[in-house]
Amino acid sequence: MAALTNIRRSSWVYILLSLSVFSIVRVTAGPPPVETIKFQAPDIFPGGFDWDDKHDRFLLGSTTFGSLFSLSLDGTLNEFVKDSDYAGKFAILGISVDGIHNRVVAVIQDLNFSAPVFSGIAAYDLDSNKRLFFTRLDTVVLKEGEKTLANDVAIDAVGNAYVTNSFGNYVWRVTKDGTAAVYAEDTILTTQPVVVNTSMDFYGLNGIVYHKNGFLLVVQTNSGALFKIDLNDAKVHNVIMRESLPSADGLVLRGDGTLVVVTREKVLLLGSASGWQAANVVGTVVLNSSDFVTSAAMRTSTRTYILPSYSSEIWGGMSRTNFEVREIQFAEEWQEDTPIWLIVVIVVAVLVVTAWRFQMAYFYKQYRRKRA
Ligand SMILES: *[C@@H]1O[C@H](CO)[C@@H](O)[C@H](O)[C@H]1NC(C)=O
Ligand SMILES: *[C@@H]1O[C@H](CO)[C@@H](O)[C@H](O)[C@H]1NC(C)=O
Ligand SMILES: *[C@@H]1O[C@H](CO)[C@@H](O)[C@H](O)[C@H]1NC(C)=O
């Protein structure tokens, strides 16, 4: 009788264990909550943004107004800089917060792409909002009279800004005091096959980031190529990838060393085990291409945010009031947790059941000994 009771009891243990396995898998398998910061601002159409850690706010650049705005986490939007030298005339595209030097750097561009008359960059103090420099880039060119499209910007540790030229397919460097020069040019940057087959096919170099190990990473929208530019010698290397990044736009590096790449259809997470000689896709978040997400920013080392620009609505002559900054999470990250939990729980279950069986065998032996 004692043996029978033990068997019944052990099947109850089995049932309880499977129930707990199920509940733990269910708890960890759901996507974690993400934050959306909504705000209302008629026709602001922001194109670039970055997180200002010191002041706990995002800074956004408007393509339509050519001014900078601050956005707090509760959705409060305030004008940060409206510079009469270009506001109302040209767009702000890429922006980058340089926390070390307490400034924000903004790329300014004439969006009349058939005959742009202005490309430039400006820097403002994060506390006083005062302008630190304002520099023209359309006059700093390789060939007299060439068209320029200043697009995105990255800042190194000493405050140099690196700006991509989407028309010329080279990179300008602008020193901390605002002196500009062509910095990196290479036939690698002008000879990649164009794979994008949309109205965006004239966009060459676009998103750019600075890596603390002394190099830049840059994407090319129309070819989907990723380049590494060594800051020792300004040499350009093609990063080897199994799949290219067509329609790639904004970039941001995460605290764990992975690279977030915004494309029209999806946000990709890239990893590299070779110091960015080669890279591969390790995560994906699918986007609605009509949201026209252009840019990504990190709020902490792990929290990734994207900015829908809804740009195609400007070209369609439409009006919009509702905008947002959206946090994203790569499914590959939180799904990775499930098997680990599962393995831990199964191991514990096996140990418990094995212990039960040993105990039962012991009781059974004793029971037989008593009977004998
Ligand atoms: C763009 O530039 C061209 C050439 O200068 C000009 O004819 C056209 O009116 C401009 N478009 C706009 C919207 O300003
Ligand atoms: C690319 O665009 C061209 C011209 O609009 C068109 O003829 C061609 O079919 C397109 N190819 C693809 C793969 O969509
Ligand atoms: C994408 O966004 C557009 C415009 O807001 C909407 O009409 C469409 O249903 C969305 N598509 C998907 C797959 O959510």
C-alpha cells in the first residue's frame, strides 16, 4: 500500500511540475512592454533625433520648420532652437548629442534636391541653447559646382563631427570649433551596385556612427553596403556581410557593441566578432514602411527608440498632427531567455523526480525487508 501511495504522489509531482514549466514559459514568452512617447505638433515632421542624457529629454530636428525641439518622456514638446539663419528655409536632418562637450550638432540641408543651394552644420550648447558654430558644407566639395546632400552626423571623443554627403558619397569632418574639410573619399564609396529601386535611389552615404575603438561605421542607402572608416588614416573598408542593407538610413550603436540599422521595411540589429571587418544580422523588428522611420537612438545602453518621420506624407502634400517616438525590442533578445528558463526548470524537475524514485526504491526495499 505504501508503494502505491508513493506512485500516486509522484504522478502529482509530475503534474505540478509540468504546470509550472508551462506557466514559466508563458510568462517569459510574451514581449516585454515598450514605451511610446506621443506628442502633437502640426506638420513638425521630425527627421532626426537623439537622447540628451544630462537633461533627460530627446532632441528632435524638424524637416519642415528647420528648428530643434526638446521632447520629455511625458510627451511635452518645446522649441529648443530656431535659428533665423536657416529656420523656415531649410531642413534639419541628422542630429547628434555630444554629451562630453555639452552640445548638440545638427545637419542643415536644402531639400530642393534638383538644385540644393545649402548644406551645413550647426552646434548649440545644451544648457544655454546658444549657437557655438554654423558652417556651410556646400562650398567644401571635391568638384566645383557639385550638388551636395548633408545627411547624418556622428561625433568622436574630441568633438569632431563627421557628416555624410549622400550625393557626393564622401564624408566631411568638422572640427569642434566648426572648421570643415572633406575627410574620407574612396572609389569603394562610389562604385557599389545600386540595389534600391525606389525614388530614394539617389541617396548614397547616409547613417553614420562613431565607435570608441577609433573608427566610423557608415551605411549607403542605395547599395545597402556598410563601410568602416579607420580614424587613424581615413581608409575605407567594405564590411563583409551575407546580406546587404538596402534602403539603410539611421544608425546607432548599443552598449553591448551591436549596431542598430534602420531601413524602410525593418530595423536590423547587426553583430560583429571581428571588430567590424565582417558583420551579420542578429535581430529584426518589422516596420510599416509608410511610417517612414528614419532614425534610431539609445536612451540607456539597452533601450532603443525609433522615430517615424512620415516623410512620404509631406511629399504627398498631406498634413499631420500626431507624432511619436517609439521604443523597440528585438524578439531575438527576449526569446533567447525562454530556452534557458526551460532548461533550468527541466533540470530541476529531473533532479526532484530522481530523488523521489530513489526514496521510493528505498521505501520499497524496507517494505520487502519487513515482510520477509
Ligand atoms: C527647386 O529648384 C529649382 C531650380 O532652381 C527651381 O526651379 C524650383 O522652383 C525649386 N523648387 C522649389 C520647391 O523651391
Ligand atoms: C525597378 O524600376 C524600374 C524602373 O522603374 C522597373 O522597370 C523595374 O521593373 C524595377 N525592378 C524591380 C525589381 O522592381
Ligand atoms: C501601415 O500604415 C498605414 C498608414 O497609417 C495603414 O493604412 C496600414 O494599414 C498600415 N499597415 C500595416 C500592415 O499595419
